[in-house]
Amino acid sequence: MTENDIRTLIDNQKKFFATGRTLDIKYRLSALKKLRETINSRLDEIHAAIKKDLGKSAFETYMCETGLSLSEISFMLKHTRRYSREHRVFTPLAQFASRSFVKPSPYGTVLIMSPWNYPFLLTIDPLADAIAAGNTVIIKPSAYSPATSAVIAKLIAECFPSEYVTVITGGREENKALLKQNFDYIFFTGSQAVGREVMRNAAENLTPISLELGGKSPCIVDATANISLAARRIVFGKYLNCGQTCVAPDYVYCHASVKDRFIEAVKKEITRQFGDKPLASPDYGKIINAAHFERINKLIDSEKVVFGGAGNPDTLQIAPTVMDNVNRSDKVMQEEIFGPVMPIMTFTDIKAVITDVNSQPHPLALYIFARDKKTIKQVTKSCSFGGGCVNDTIIHLATSNMGFGGVGASGIGSYHGKAGFDAFSHHKSIVDKKTWLDLPMRYRPYKKLNGRLIHMFLK
């Protein structure tokens, strides 16, 4: 699609938004219902596309993509009316007599740029929030997951006219052309490198943005942890989608006194969850492409591998891998892994762990496995991170009742549920001043009595 074509689509959406149709709550709810119905009618087609792109099983795809998307849509259907209402706030006595209120309003025409690792979920979730808030939407899915992008384009075209919601497929040229345009809001999910480029381009038009990025998310296993349960839940979170999850535990910080027990428990869990031959399992996915496959393999130090390490370049699969005796200088600790490799570092002092974690760019997630409440409180209070779990992994993003997002290098803003509605809304602060009374103290000429009154009101 050419830049002129893209500009025409955006102009048409801006004209459609100007008609005011998306301000109607019934119109928004009707759109969300249509989206939910169409997804339900195309589940098999969606699952087949994701299987082609990432090798995910239908079970995992529903659990982590289509099911969560449907859940977010259903949540917004229940709450959009309430979220859209203006709400009254306290009015200071100095502004008597008046009524103060906040009125949520859609930004207008927004751009949603989604990634390849959860290509359906990370497109539809923000789309549901943007529709609920009353915007028109341009969607740009990833070129790395072409089968899923094609299904999304087909699904959206079936649901909506292009002047309301539309999909633009393609690669870098389309991305560049889109980022040159003057959107009212940009929502981006992806790497930090591309996030910086999005932010630079948005700054040219002073466009507000949300950035959902990533980072090296630590997973701390304390000496007081339930080791067998910790291993089970960490293996689930680490190797889900072959590690290609933005909130996957990137590395494990394990207390030295329980490290050997933890490694043995992890080995047993990998075998229990993936079988003796993970690469032969029909439920085990693949790395998205050859470039990422090679990048991940280069992070694996064979001398530190204590489990796994095998790969198949023909199928782009890497077996669940565990590395021991890892330190910050190792190559695997220099970048976000985004693959099925679990590096393990050890500690004896939780304060040193907190200092080390805080010395790194702020991660998108942090996980702490412990039964000692003091340790849990110390870590969750002292470390800076987007969100996380105590005694589990991943699941904090699977709720519409909490915002999901990063901090610092791992992102700007949050979404899901109310936070998602707010992300795609501008909240107008309005004072409705009454006409039956007009206090004279603010007007010239200034008088001593009025000055004393102002000092009384404003203190």
C-alpha cells in the first residue's frame, strides 16, 4: 500500500469520526458484539493461522490468544456504558457556585501496531479497548506472522467498514509511511528498538502514545519457596510459546541453598510437561523465523547447559534449555532472550538481588517465589517493574481488572479493562459555573477585603 493510499484511509477515518457516530455508546457496543461473534465463528481459521506462524496448538492458542481476546471484549461490553459516563468531582469553595466533572472522550483516529509473538491477542485486546472508547482504528499487524495477519484483515473487513476500522498489512515501508501520518493516538507493542523509532516519529506530531515493550524479567526463587511448585509454574511461564512471550521469566535468580534442588525439579517438570522428546511433541511450537532461531542459538553457552540445548533448523525449534552458573557477563544476559532458554544465577543475600535488579533497565515483569512474607514485601516494594506475580508467572496479564504495562525501558502506559478504556480516551476536566451568583473578589480593582477572602479560600 502506498503512502497516498494510507493517507486516504486515514482521512476517511477522520471524516467518519467527525460525524459523531462513534460517540454513540450503542454504536460501540454493537461493534464489539459483531467483533465477538465473528471471532467465535472463525476460531478454527484463526487457530490454523497461528499454528502456521508459530506452531501453537489449538489448546494453547485459545488459552493465550483467542480466549483472552474474547474475555476482554466481553468485559468491555459489560463496562463501556459506565466507563463512558462523565463523573462529578469535588468543587473547591472558591469556585462556588459550580459543578465540576470529568468527561471521557475518544482521541479520534488511532493506530494500533501489534507484534508477531501473540499476533491475535495483542491486536484484538487493544482494538476492543479503542472501540469501547469510541475511536476509529487503523491496525498494522506484524509482517513476521503473515498467516495470522491475513486472517485478522479478513475478519476486520467482515466486521467493519474501512472508514471505521481497517487493517494495513505489509512490512517496513508500510510502517514508515504510517508513522509519518498525524494520528490522534498510537498504541505500539513490540521491541524496545522499534519502540524508540515509534516514539521519535510520534514526537514530530506531538502524538500521545502507549508503548508495550519488554526487557529481561527476573524470576527470584527464595530459600523459603515451594521448590516443586515453583519449578512447575516457572517452566510453564518460561517455555510458553517457546519463550517468545514479553512477560516470560527471562532469567532465574535462585538462592544458593536450594539451587540444586530447583534445577532437578525444573528438569523433571520439563520432561513432564513436554515429554522426553520435546521437539517431536505436536503441542510444542517453533521460533518465528530463521533469524530469531540463529540469534537464540548464539546465546546458548554449551559449557553451561545442564538440560536441553538441542535444536532443529529445519523446523526452527529449540528444545527447552537450562543453563547453570550464569553471571551478568554471559552473552545470554546481555539482551532479552525471547526464546526457550533459562539462565540460572544464584544469590545468598536478597538485598544484593534487589540492588542488582534495580541497576538494570526496568523490566516488564518480576516474579518472586517465596513463603516468607517479609521477603515478598521487600522485593515487591523495592524493585521497579511493570507488573508481576507472587508464587506464579505470566497470569497477571490475564485479567481485565488490572492494567498491564511497563515502566521506564519496558514501556509507557497500560491497558486492559478500565486502564485500556482510559488509554484510548482523553479525560476532559470541565467546570460548569452557575449564573445566579457571581463572587466579585477575583475582579479588579483589587481590594484588601477580597485579598483576605482569597487567602482564606486558597491555603
